[in-house]
Amino acid sequence: MSAPTIRGVLFDVDDTLVDTASAFSAALTAAMAGLAPLSDEDAERVLATWRADAGGHYRAFVAGELTIVQQRRNRVDELTQLLGLATLDDDAFRVWDTDYQERFAAAWALFDDARACVEQAVDAGLAIGVVTNAPGEMQRAKIAAVGLSDLLTHLVAVDTFGVGKPDRTIFHEGCRLLGTVPEETIYVGDELDVDAGGAVEAGLAGVWLDRPGRRRGGPHAVTEERLATARAAGVEVVTSLTELPELWQERVDTGE
């Protein structure tokens, strides 16, 4: 039995199309250094603590339990405690948050392989869009800042849809916007479980983008056992977006 024809591709944004991790690292360390000088060791602790999110604040945002600003406020409180600084009052936090967001936006940059991959999908006649666990307004601004707003017009975001990845319904909403069904749709993202694994569970062709040197630790750490399990479930693995077109080229309906 032949594999279903591919008619659409859904992309993750952060650390798939846009190098968000680098922008985030630069913005967070600079914003925290605005409160007190940071040693190199302090900067590493700040980044590690935020990324670990031991308090589950970002997960609470994805679940609709906190706003994006509330989860950021909670995590800044953790960082000031870590550094032995006074907790920021509301006014001080607003100043800090404005500084952070401005630095973050200024550092957004597209990966070198991203635009060509998106353009190849369009040239192949595929419907394309975005499914993201970040706020829709910010992601649209990010897509515009890196020059992809002319191509990525369909977007489903956690705050507007009400639930995030890996819940299957947000993947299905992405397919609905594209006018495809799940088995005709590829989803590619940088998180093995949340992105590729969630997509496979939702009936899509899930692709994990495992960029060299970019794997995260903490709850996002990928072990060989987890990777083997994901592959057995149907997850495809690529190390660059230049490899993605190979996964759809023989499954595109040419109309012939």
C-alpha cells in the first residue's frame, strides 16, 4: 500500500525556522545584567535555570493556566532569588520586561536553511503554515521580522487556539487551515516529543529537526532510548531543513 500523498507542511517557528535560542540567550543575560553585574558563571546559571523551568511556568502557560507575561514574571522571580537580588516590584518588572522584549526582538534571525525550504514547499504546490506554542502576536511579528510573512500566512498559536502541542487538536487545526487531512501533512519541529512525537500521535508525518549541537537538556533531553522509541512510532529525523524536501518529493501530487 503506497504512502499517502503529501499536500501540506506545517512548521514550528522557534529553533526550527528562527534561531530563537540565541536571541533568547542574548536578551535574557543582558536584561538580567541590567539588574546587577553578572559573572560568566552567573550568566550560565541564569540560562540553565530559565531553560530548566523546574517550576513548570511555561507549561502552565501552554495549558492556559498563566498568561505569557505571568509565566515570565514567575521565572524572573526565580532568577532574582538565584542571584540573591531583591524581588522586583510591579513597576521594576515592567521596566525589566520591556528591556528584555526589545532585546529579544532585535536579535531574531532566520536559520540559513529556512527560507529555501519554505520556498521549495511552495514551489512544490504544498499548502504551508505554522503551529506554535508561543503567543500568536509575537510569532507573527517574528515571522515578519525574518522576512517570511509573505509565505507563512496560516498560523495556529497556543493563546488563540486555547491548547498547545503535543495536544492533537492543535495539529488538526493546522491541517484544517491548510485544507489538508493529517495523513497528507508533514509537521517539522525541533522538539522530539512535543513536535514530532505529538504530530505522529495526531496522525501527521512527524519530523524531528535535530540540528547538530542544538539539543537541549532538562525535560527536553533526548536519550537514545527515547529516540529509538520515536523512530519506531514513525518519527523521521533530519539534521537540516535542506533534508526536508526529500521527505515529500516522491509523495507530491504532480497532477500527471
